[in-house]
Amino acid sequence: EKIEFKLKWLIILGAVGFIICSGIGVTKMRVNTNIIRDLPTSSPLAVATHFIDENLAGVYSLGFSIERKRPGPLVTVETLQKIDALSDFLEDQPEITKVNSLALLVKKVHQAREGDASGYKIPEDEAALQDYLDRMAEAENPDFWSFISRDFRRLRLEARMKAVGTQRGRVMEDRVWNYLKKNFDEDYDVRITGNTVLLGQMSERLVTNQVHSLGHAFLVILTLIIIFFRSYKMGLLACIPNLIPILGLYGLMGYFKIELSTPTAMISSV
């Protein structure tokens, strides 16, 4: 006690400096969850995922649902040209490996009909396009019905993605939304789905809930300390050494670039 009393200002200044440094470190934290990266590299799931990403189309999917808000036909030359341009934009993204859509299927049919490589495009004739659609619908082509609803009011587009983290996936999703706002007018209702978006939302909510649970636990502990000391002033004072380690932990995570992911959020809350 004598040593602490003699060094009290040094201890207080040191604690304040530690809190300030920890606060700066907290601002450097990033929320990012990569389920595959968090697994051991030798685990079967991680090995299989890396193999699929490097040699096949990718394990994640990014889906698009396209509808027309106003009355009128959805599957037109203009709409398929927009979808084809969207497919080209998506395939230019480093996270995406392959895009499948009705536009791709129509281009293949048109190329086969023309019998030449130059025919690999969306036909400009509405009548020819309608003929292709009618024939594929009559033939009950499973690929055809996987891209369009039975009532011809909704189109679907699917992109295959590599196993990227939620932060990188969110950045890519923002780029896609910017493209959609510029190239799809108000006549279209475009929604983005797929396990990439769902996993990202789930991971972020889990991390947020863990942080909230940490705050709730602190309030409960604060209440118990106040009851134990029978003084809210002593309770608040006793909470300082309880808060400093928590703040220091998150500060160190920020400085050492340890991302706040699903596993680290669960561990840090403990």
C-alpha cells in the first residue's frame, strides 16, 4: 500500500496512457469472418474448399433475382442485353469465377442456330428471341427453367465465387450495387442473395451480438459490485480494473491486425 501510495500518480498516468493507447487500437479493429481461413489448413473441409476454388467454379454463390416493376414483358432483347452486360461485369471481378444466366443460354442457342462463332450474342430480333424461348419452354429444358420462373415474371442469375471473407465480400457487393444503380433503371427490381450475402450478414450479426452480450455482462457485474460494496461510487471505481483488460484486449487485436471474426468475438467476450 505504501508503494502504491508513493507511485499513485505514476500508476494513474500509466493507466490513462494505457486506456488512450488501447482506445486508438480499438479504432484499428476490423470485422471480418472467413470460415475456411479459421479452420486448420489440413482439415478436410479447408483442403476441399481450396481445391474447388483453384480448379473448379468456387464454393460460394452470389444470386440475383430480377423482376419488372411495371406491366409489360420481362424477357426482351433489352433485358437480356442488360443481364449479359451484368454477367461480363461480374466475371471481371477477381472474387467471381463463373456466371450463369438465361442470357448465356440464349447466346449459346443463337450461336448453334447461326452455325458460326459470330452468332454468340443476344439476337436483336424480338421474334427470334421469342421463338428460342418458346422452343426451350416446350422442350422442358431444365437449364432454362432454372433461370426463369414459370410465369415468366422473374429472372435469375447466379455467380460462383471463391471462399473470401465477409469484408472482401461486402466490398464486392458494394461495387455490384453501384453498377446496378447505374445500369438498371427504376423499371427493374433487382435483389441480391446467395450464401455469400447470407453468411456475411450472419457473421456480422453474430459478432455484433457477442459485443452486445459483453456490454450486458458488464452491466450485470457492475450491479453486483455496487450491491456488494453498498455504494455506487465504489462500484464504479471497482469497475475500472475490470474494464481496462477488456479494452486492452481489443486494443491489442487492433494493433496486431487480429480481425474481429466469429471465433475471436466469442473468445474475447469470455
